Amino acid sequence: MTTSSPYDLDLPKTPANHQPLTPLSFLDRSARVFPTHTAVLHGNMSMTYEEFYVRARKFASALTKIGIGKGDTVTVMLPNVPAMLEAHYGVPMTGAVLHSLNTRLDADIIAFQLDHAESRIVIVDGEFSEVMRAALAKAKVRPIVIDYDDPEFPQDGSRIGQHDYEEFIATGDADHEWAMPDDEWEAISLNYTSGTTGNPKGVVYHHRGAHLMGYANVAAAGIGRHPVYLWTLPMFHCNGWCFTWTIAMVAGTHVCLRQVRAGAMYEAIARHGVTHLCGAPIVMSTLLNAPDEDKQPLPHRVHFITAAAPPPESVLAGMSDAGFDVTHVYGLTETYGPAVANEWKAEWDALEPDARATRKARQGVRYTALEGLTVMDPETMEPVPADGETLGEVMFRGNIVMKGYLKNRKATEEAFAGGWFHSGDLGVMHPDGYIQLKDRSKDIIISGGENISSIEVEDAIYKHPAVAAVAVVAKPDEKWGETPCAVIELKPGKSATQEEIVAWCRERLAHYKCPRHVIFDELPKTSTGKIQKFALRDKVKGA
């Protein structure tokens, strides 16, 4: 028998006290409260919040006029330009779903995504018109194509669409009454995984998660009102870790950067007083290893948020000396980007360098918008001991976990088995509740029956003064099954030998963990700077 509480009686949800959460409200508020504050900078172009809001509404209106609405997919292939920011608001204002393409994809993968997403509209920058032309020829769908020509940095690509972006927006109504989602669970964006094995999976985000990521990013990055954010992270990557929406929440300024180059980054930071930027470790290396003529004094301490592998101590020290404060985060496409942060504690500043480096190597604790983060045995679904040693799978639970994989029920059910999102990352839980990754489940090296963490070996090699970047993968071995192979990029002007690297590792690791093979070569990377280990595994098989 159920009994009702007085708190359940005559206290209903109404439009007055319950509205669906959506990040679209961030832009609406900032445009009303700070209409003349600079919202977007790109080259010599400047746009206020009032102008930004008007263009987003005109974009939504133009899309609505040609029949785009709830459940439709609008695909964009754009670099970090103002049109990409406008798409993050204008598209969901119609109820449609924004699908951002990785700008480094080939025609086959683009065609697959267009068909799988059932794209109704494609907006493409001139730089990518030829690969999009090839993809459209392979795809079954026949979307309306809109060409974007960057007015600040014109491209040579030919027009392939039926509409010009600026002419298309001009058909919209500046006073368009855009629609809030009926339900915050409605999809806002579609982001495909990297697809390193087979076809990529379409990760679906909802309005609620995108809204909550605004608060979580502000807390994790220590952002106050009116930050100046430099777009070094691709906006297509997890919707720019949701900073495309977060920055509007605090009426910040988006500084668009079409290409990530050291000189352009330093110039933008100095010119615009940049306060925050995000990026993979390769962006830090680009800043630190820039020639002196590209560097400029920073106007103040700049907050840098980085993901992927934890930065080596030498890189962190170099960034600090250069004027950057680094926060290490961790997450996946399925968790809207970063969902875990290495929350630094003041008492750790007094530790010896090696002990500080040990703390900094941890991925950390859950974001404020994430309800659960744990390390479990995926077979028993029991938490592993918090001893910093017992290996398990890192799992997430909360409102910043995806809706699921588009049109892939089996993969969604597998990912959410047992009521947790299974990351596929292997890690440990420390006694203080901080998690630390040890490897991707597919990247663990099993040599002679012993598990070897590629991350542990990489950490040792990264400390070598000549090493700029390293990835360790398994190389087939007749005797041991597989053994570690290190592929190393050296710093400009530096040199090292295989024998030197192996000896370096033997001083720092158990000998069975040390690489038996070392290759000096450029590392293949994704457009977000992540090292493509699947490509390296193929490379080292015949090395």
C-alpha cells in the first residue's frame, strides 16, 4: 500500500515551475543581459551577443522555412569559424539535431555518416568541398547542400551546393520565435566515434546533458564571468567538449582559430587577452616548442584544459614557466567530452617532484554533473578494491552520459549493461577516490601472461629529455605472444638510439615491461591530437 506525502499533494509540475533544460537558453540570456558584449571574434570580424543571437534566430528561421524540424539531421563540415557556433544554436532551435563531421574524414566515412544520420542538410566549408563532393556521390541520401565561404580566410574550394550560407541566412527572420524542446531528453547533437574498428557509432546527446555540461565546465575550468576562450579544440569534437554552449552561459568571448599554429595562438592570446583554451597534449607541445619569433608574452596566467594521456612532469613545468595553468581532464565522446577532472589539492604543492607527478598522472574525480564514477570488474559488476593496484573497467553513471548509439540497440545495451556506462578503459581506484587509467582494454599488452600497461611504459619514456611524443603498442612475438614496441617522435635537434631508450626504461621499470623494439618516426594522430594506436599496431607488425 502506498501512502502519499503532503509534499506530493497539490504541488504539480507546471510551466511556471518546470521547464526543460537546454543550453539554448544560455544565448538567449546573454543576448538580453549583455547585448553589446563581444561574443565572437574571427580575424578582423567582431560580433556582439545581440548580433550572435539575431544570426542564430535567422538561421533557425531559414531552416524552418525549408521544412527542417524536430528529428531532422543537419550535418556541418566546418572548421572553428563563426558559422560553426551559429549552427550550435540555430539548428537545435528548430528541434533538429546537429551532426558535426570531423574535418579530416575521408569520403567513404563521410558517406556512411550522411546515410546513417539521414542528413537533410549539409553545410560545408570551401576547404572541404572536394571531399564532400566525393562523399555525396557515394551516399544514398540527397541532402540540400549549403556552401560556406569564410569571409576572413577565403578558400579555393569550388561551390558544390544549391545555396550560399550568407544568402541562406538572409532569408530568415531576425525575430523568429524559436522553440524550446518539449522534453529535455530530446536529442540536440550527434557525434560519431572515431571508428577505429569497423564503422563508427553515432553518439546521441540530449538537451539536458548539454545544459548541465555548462555548469560542470565552468566549475572544472574555474571560469568566471566574461572569459575569453580560444578555440584550439575542434568544435566538431564532442561539440567542442560542450564549450560551444558553455561560453555563452557566462557571456564569454569566443576567439575562433581556423588553424592551430603556434604563432596564431600566441598572437590571439596576446591580442585578445585569452583566459582559457582546451586541447590535446600536442597543442601544449606546439606552444612550448614554438620558435622564439612566434612566441609573445602572455597578458596574464592562462588556463589550459587538456585531456588524453596525462602530461609528463616536464611538459607541465614548461607550461607553468610559459604562463599556463594546466588542468587535466578525462572523458569520452559518450560522456559529452570531459566528465572527470584531476582536482588539485593545495597540500600536494608541498610534495617532492616525483610525488607531485604521481598525483598529476591521475585522471581524478567525477565532474559535478556526473552522479557516479567507479572502477569495477566488468564480469561481476563489483567495485575493485580502492588500493591503487587492482585493475578494473572505468564506469560512468549520470546525466552527462549519452542517450545511446543511433540505430544501434545492441551496442547501446552492451554499453549500459548493469546500469553503468562501460568505458572500455582499464584503471585503478586509489584510496582517496581518485581514478587512474592504466590502458584501453584493447591496448593492454599481454607478454608471457603478464599484463603490461602501455601508459606506464609511455610515462617512463616521456621523461627522457629527447622525447617529444611516444606511443607504446603490442608487437607480436613468437616466444612471449607479444612484447612492447615504442614509437617515438624526437624533439627538434635532439637524438637518441634504441639502446639508449631501452636502458632508460630498464632503470625505471621492471625489465619485462621495457620495450624490446624502438622505432623513431612521426606518430599518426587524429585531428584532435590523439595518437592512433590502431594504425601503429599495423605498422609495427612488420617492423
